[in-house]
Amino acid sequence: MLEVVGLASHYGRIPALADIALRVETGELVAIVGANGAGKTTLLRSLSGVQPATASTLSFEGADIRSERPRRRVRRGIVQVPEGRQVFGPLSVEDNLLLGTFARGSPATLDTVWAMFPVLHDKRNQAAGNLSGGQQQMLAIGRALMTDPRLLLLDEPSMGLAPLLVAEIFGHIAALKSRGTTILLVDQNARAALAIADRGYVMETGRIVAQGRAADLLRDPQVQQAYLGH
């Protein structure tokens, strides 16, 4: 579905990503893990078109998307849930969700989102800014689902959440995967991310330094020592 070769990006003269190569197959959940500042968010922003980047290959479902703007990539089905949720606080929960259909998708998907996140249905008329952090994360994921994504980019969905809420959010992500949603997941909680992933990539200072089956990475002594608290 997604193939990346030789992707690079800079902030001014400072290199942020160098020679990134990765792939995501249809129906996979692929995790990208690494320390804070490794370039994980920059990578997702580059894939969604928000961050300028170059690549020798950047293809999605066989189409070259290197020159495409973010809106065009969304219309293809590449949809990102940004770090920090970024919900529209003054708007209602339901209006936040409906904004997800602006470039792609259908309001009919509301019933699917309500079924996945019943608490959002209960609070559908409340301002999104009044939701808890966990509920806002559910809303951000729900807004992305309203676009009927082909590839869902999740950026730090567990950030700032209590452990029980982290487990709940990752449970929802695993459920999405089981329903056939293709997901590229970035999270500093490497253990939780790799536990639900099919494959993983490890990033350091803008480069991929390890990759493989998620179960193998979880057992790798170097990955354990550097990222899993062992």
C-alpha cells in the first residue's frame, strides 16, 4: 500500500530525516518507535504532506504522491491523527466529527463512531474542549475515521494519558486493525505499540536503525535496553 525509499526532510539547514525506507502493506499495523526527538512525528508529517520532504520513492497504492499536497493525500485516504489531539474546543463533539468529512468520507459513518466510542455519543452536544484527555483522543481518532481512511497515521495517541486510558486507547487501535484498517502507529510507549503491531521500525536521530516483526523487536535485547525499560 505505502512504499517509501530515500525519504529526507530538514528544518532549515538542520536535517530531521535521512534515507528513510519503509513499507506498509494493506491491513497491517506497523509501529514506529524511538526516543523523543528521533523524528517519528516528522516522518508522519512528511507522509501526510504537511512537512516538506524529498524521496526517491513515495508511492501509495501504486501512485507517486511525492508532489501531492496534503488535501490530495487525504482524498486518497491517507489520514493523520495529530499529536496532541488538536480538537476544535468550542465546537460540539458531533461537529468535530462532521468536520472529518470535509475532504472525504460520509456523515453516515457517525453511527460507526458512536458504536466504537459510546461516551462520545453521550457527550455529542457538549463542547469538545470540555472532554477529558482520553475522550479527546477518542474524538480525534473518530474524526479521522469519518474520512473512511485507507491508511490511518496515528501520532502519539497515548501521550499524557493515565495507564488505564492508555490500555483503552490501544484496545481501540487493535480493534480497528482487526476490522481491516491499515495503520501506521507512532508512540513513545514502545512496548504497547509493538504488542499490537505486525511489524515495527526503530528510529534514532532521523534514521531507521532496526526493523522486523514486532514480536522479534520486543525480544531484541538492544531494543529492550534502549526503549522497553530493560
